[in-house]
Amino acid sequence: MSFADPTTITINGVALSLAKIRDDGLTSEYNSVDGLYNLLISHNRLKSGRIKTVVKLTVFRTVVHPLTGLNVTESVTHQYSFDRPPYGWTATFLDQESDGLMALLTLANMTKLFGLEH
């Protein structure tokens, strides 16, 4: 079963519709109509037998370069991945563990990460 097409991601209270633009079996890619948001979801079976899943959101923005004053297009990528064995973890376990990790990423902790703290 795949994600809905279009799929929706909500950022700062705004729901963004992302249409599927690619489906290669274990990889799907979605784009916003303006091309500023790209969502990639992929699964790979590793040589070890483990399964690696990646959910990656790339956001493009036009920003002013601080030295030249010119408008340039830049991007930021938010990526969540997990590498798991094919047995022993249920979707419930993964959800609970993911919730714990996401709860760690508060504004205060994101500010620390942005400041290169670890």
C-alpha cells in the first residue's frame, strides 16, 4: 500500500498538497505544484538483509546572499531514516521510538542543533 496521491504535509499550520511524480516500486517522489517542496520516500534492502527506509523533505527558497545581495535559490533537506532488521520490530515499536526522537526535537533543541551544539 502506498501513500495517498496527492499526499499532504502541514508546515506551520498550512497544508501543502504534494503530487506523486515518480513511483519506482520501492521509491516514490512527490512535489508541490510550485516545485518548492519535494518529498522522497524510499526503502532499500541492504546486503546484510536489513531494511533502510528514508523519508526526505527538501524545501527550496529564494534568499538574499549576504555578501552579494543577489537573490539565490537555496534548499534545506530534512531527512529521517531508520535501518532495521526484517524481524523483531513492529510498526508500533517503530512508531513509539520515532515519537520519542521527534519529541526531542523541540524549538530549544533545534536552536542548539542550528548552533552546531551536540
